[in-house]
Amino acid sequence: MTMEVPKTEADSGSPTAHQNGSDNPQTTSEVGAHVELSQSLERTETDLCPDENVAHWYIDNNWGLSLEELFDMSLIFLKEKDGKAFQPTYEEKLKLVALHKQACQGPYDPDACPEVGFFDVLGNDRRKVWASLGKMTKEDAMAEFIKLLNTCCPLFSPYVTSHKIEKEEQERKRKEEEERLRLEREEMERRRQEEEQCRREQQEQQQREEEKRRREEEERLRMEQQKQQIMAALNAQTSVQFQQYAAQQCPDDPEQQHFLIQQLQEQHYQQYIQQAWQLSQQQQTTLETQQVESPDNREQSEACAAPHSESVNDHLDTSSLSQEERDTATPPGISAPSMWTRPLIKEFKEKMHDDPDSIITVGRGEVVTIRVPTNEDGKYMFWEFATDHYDIGFGLYFEWTNLATGSSSVSTGIEPSDEDTGNGEPPETAKVTQTPLTEEVVPVYRRDSHEEVYAGSHQYPGQGTYLLKFDNSYSLWRSKVVYYRVYYTR
């Protein structure tokens, strides 16, 4: 940025206070000053010529600003401070004006400049000083202008230094602002990426949760369908006895009967699932045991078992069994029982108090067995029991009437001698006592019968006797009072 140097009254180029005319001749003092100025200009023409050894680094190293910036700053300083902060001499003003014109317009060109009157002393002095600069370059003119201003005014250097500090502070603030904006952009970009990543993760999480819910719903529907199928099959088997049991428990309340039947069916299903799970665990354990057993051990066990079985077959006299006994030696399969619980334990105990025979005391360390034979008019046997304050073990067994655990006789395998035959004595035989065949219907487990009434039913497998075992053998200190009821239905 360039700026004209402020002009005095003599800078206008037209005659004012120094106006020439025939009526206003110049005074002797003015002529002497003009002659003295001309002589001083002649003496300083060589000083104004640019020295080749003067480099711009002098200015740059002193203030750390570029030449153009210093020149613009010097023009502003001269305009603001001329006549206030310093008073340059007449010769210094002429040099400053000439250097300014040289820097802004180039070397003096008489043809391009307007004519100056003969009596315009100031204008002629300026032309002379400008022309004396010759072919000085623009950069050298600016450098000379700055150096001259700094020489004639000591305040210029602090002025430049303060402006340099201010500029550095502005530059520092600008860089800090740029850095702040850069960090803000980076932070915004980082947050955007984090939000995008979080959004993607949330979408993926939602998709996984939806997929998991879908699979769970499908599994639930499949299990529900499977449960309905199993319950339908189980209900078809137990509907008659459950209806009879509900009619006996709630004879005048069909709604309560329906609720009780649903409860019994649900408990029967849970029991069936538990038994199926236990069976699968047993099968898995057996399979693992068979896999662990080596082929050599299996061959050895088979080799050891084969002679034993042959010896048993040799000693068994199966011919002594009748055809009917051989037919009844293998009992038919026993179906699984139906078991459930109900919470009305207080009402059940109050009802049992009316029948003293339905209350028994199982002593500590004892096992009490109640024998209930099958009835010709019945098809199902029902049982219910509860205790006062503590649990008790319960199990159910079935004892066949016409079946035994062994054969009627066993031959010794010794042939009779001639002496024995002659004496007429029959060969010796060993008698074996026949015991009824007993099968397990419900294994003995401890039941929380002091909290709920335990009930169940079982379809007659044939003629025989049910054995209800109340086991208190695990208790060393307490006797148990048992309230029970057993009946049959068609």
C-alpha cells in the first residue's frame, strides 16, 4: 500500500508564499537559501546514489519485516507524525519526497511531468532532487526512504517494533485460531466417526437381538407345539382317571373340576419330561461307559460270561416247569404312573382326621409298608398322602400274584447210580422257595409332603398287590405322622 507524503504549502507546485512575479521580486534571504540548497544537493548527489554494498538484509534483520511492509508502515508513520512527533529539515523533506516519487513512479521523466514555473523554488528543488536519483530501482528507493526516515526520527524504530510485535501477536492468534478450528474439525470428524460406529454397532446389536428373539420365538413355538402333542397323547391315556379323581374331590363344582384336571395334566406332563430326561441321561452314561471300555475288555467279559451262562443252563431243569408256569414267568410291562401335587394340605388333613386308620406314625429309622391288593372291579389305583412338619420318603412297588422270582425246582445234575436205582430211592433234588415277583413303579425319594399333598394314580398291570413304602430310615431323631388315602376306580 502506497500513500502520498503530506505536502506543505510549498508542495503544491504553484507560487504561493514563494510566488514569482515582476511585482514581487525574491528577497536576498530566499535567494541565498536557494543557492545554499543547490550547493548541498551538488555535494550529496553521490550520497543519494545507491551503494552496491547496502543490502536489504539490513532492514530485514533489524525489524524482521519485508521491504514493502516497512515502506507502507513508514508512509503511515510520516503522515501521522510529521510536524507532531518530529520536525524534519527542509533538505530531509525534499529527499523523502524524491525517494517516495522514485519508489512509486520510477525515475524522473521531464516529458511525463508537468512544467514547473521558474519562480517555483520548491517545485524546482524537488525536481532537482528527484532527477539526481537517476536510475535508482524501486527497491533501493524504498530502502533509502526507510533508512532516511529512521535517521531523522528516532521514534520510527520503536513504532516498527511495536507494530511487528502486534503483527506477531496477530499471527500467533491467527495460527492459534487455525489450530483451534483444525482441532474442532478433527474432533467433529472423530465424533462423527464414533457416532457412525456406535450407530452401526447398535444396528448390528438390534439385528442380533431380533435374530435371537426370532429364534427364541421359533423355538418356543416348536416346544409349545411339541408340548401340545405330548400332552394330547398323555391326556388321552389319563383323561378317565383324572376326571374321576376331580369328580371325587370336587363333586359339586364343575369349574373347580376343570381347573384340577388342567393342573393334574400339567403335572403329569412335567413328570413325563423329567422321566424322559433321566432316561436320556442314563442312556448317555451307558453309551459313554461302553465307549470307554476297550474291545479286549469286552471280549474278556463275554468269554467269562459265556461259560457261566452255559453252566446255569445245564443246572436248570426247565423240563420240570409246566407250560402254564413258563408262560407266566415273564410279566407284562408296567406303565408309568401319573403323579401330581396340590396345595390344599390343611383341608386334606382335616378330612383324614375323621378316619383314624388313615393316620400312621413312622418311627425314626423305620420303613412302613402298606399293602393294597388289586380289586376285580377296578382298573386304576389312586393314592394321596401328607405329613405334619417334615418330609418323608415314598415309593411304590407292585407284587405279582401268580409270578415268582425263580423256577420251582433245580436239578443237581448228578445221574442216579445202579445202587440208588435198586433201592428205589429217587434222585436228590434241591428245593427252592418261591418268592413273589416285585417290580418298582415309583422309586423311593424324599417328598416335601409337609408343604403339599402328594397324589398319583397307576393303571393295574394285572392281579397283585401294591406296596406303598413310607421311608423314614434317614431320620435318626424324628418320627413322622403320615395322613394317607388309597382307593381304586374303574
